[in-house]
Amino acid sequence: MTTLWFFIIPIVHLVFAEDDGSYSYHKFSGPVSGNIREVVVPRRYPNQGYTLDYVATPDYLYSYGVEDPLNLNRQIHRETRNGDNVQGEYKVLQPDGLVRIVKYSADGTNGFTATVRYVKL
């Protein structure tokens, strides 16, 4: 028996500070899509029966950010996943004034790879 399921759980949260112009946000949608397969998992010890688990394709989008000009805090992170393929990027304003930008990906063939670069504001 194959059942097609698709879950979207959009969560968006945005917070503004009233006096200094700072804000933060986060967003999430997912966590899985496609066929969900039931798996019987035997218990660790004999005569304890079994439990059921479920296997599906991980599929999500996640992002968050902070912008705080008063304290010079700026951070952004975005990540997507479809099955075993993950791609993401984050940016952080460092104390020396440079912005560190990291782009990364991970998959079953290449493993985790990242490129890092620095940009002066």
C-alpha cells in the first residue's frame, strides 16, 4: 500500500524592536513529502514485540535572520533539503567588519562541501 503524503508546516515569525530598528525572523516549511512507507522495527529484546516507524523523503526549507544595527549584529541563514541533497548559505557580520559568507552543500556522492568568502562592508 502506497500513500502519497505532503506536509507543509509554514511557520513564519518576525519580531521588531520598537526603538532601535532591529528585527529577527525565522521561517520553516516541511518536513517531508512523497511516499511514506511503514517500517516494522523489532524491539531490542526477544518477546517484546515490535514498533512501527515511518520512512519518507526529507523535504524542507528553513531560514532565519537577525538585523540589529545598534549592536552591529547581522546574521542570515537559509537551508533547503530534498532527500539526501542539502544546500545552504549563511552570512555573519564579524567583529572586524567583514561579512563571512559560507555556501555549502551535502549529498551522497560528494559529501559536505563549503566555500567561504569574506566581503568588506
